[in-house]
Amino acid sequence: MRPPDPAVSGEGFPRSARLTRPKEYDFVFQKGRKSVGAHFICYLAADSAPEPRLGLAVSRKVGNAVARNRVKRRLRDFFRRRRAGMAAGTHVVVVARPGSAELASGDFFGELEGLLRRGGALDG
């Protein structure tokens, strides 16, 4: 059985939910709060955007193309599932560090959740 299509289930990742311009990344890096973990660095900033937005930075230090793309896929999946609990206008840039590609799912998502909670992006 195939999993449900994210576009149909409302869990898609539209362009409006992404940071796409260098200017947007610069805003988050300069004005945002920084949460540092063992495998990720999260920068969080807020503005008047109507919904939370995500930017990713995954360098070649993380691994080969397959590993980098897997990390990005997992990061987008995490954000897709958690963005309903984020305040409108929250901008998140996640910088993946070496070793993030080898993390088990529980550790991967647990560390991200902890960093976003610490930064104030998630309730709880």
C-alpha cells in the first residue's frame, strides 16, 4: 500500500513555506536566535510572514549527495509535521553538521525538536 500523497493530505511543502532568497537567509542569520546541538544548528527569527518558513544548509561535510539529500528530506519531513505548532512568521534555518546523516530517526527528530523548543519555536 502506498503512503498518502502529501499534496492531497495537506502536508505538502509549498514554495511559500520555504526560504528561497539569500536575503531571507541573511535576515535569519543576523537577527535570529541560535540553538546549537551536536548535529544541527538552528537559527530562529520572526517577521510578519503568514506562515512558518524553513531554510536548509547542508554542506558536503555531511556526506555524499545521497546522504545530503536524505538529511534534507528528513528535515523537510520534520518541519512539515511540526509547522502547525509554530507561530506564523517563524523563520527557521537548519544547518546540518557532520554526523547528522548517520543518526537514527528517534535521535534525529529528538534533537531537532529539542533545539526548536529551546529556541522558542515550539510549545511545550
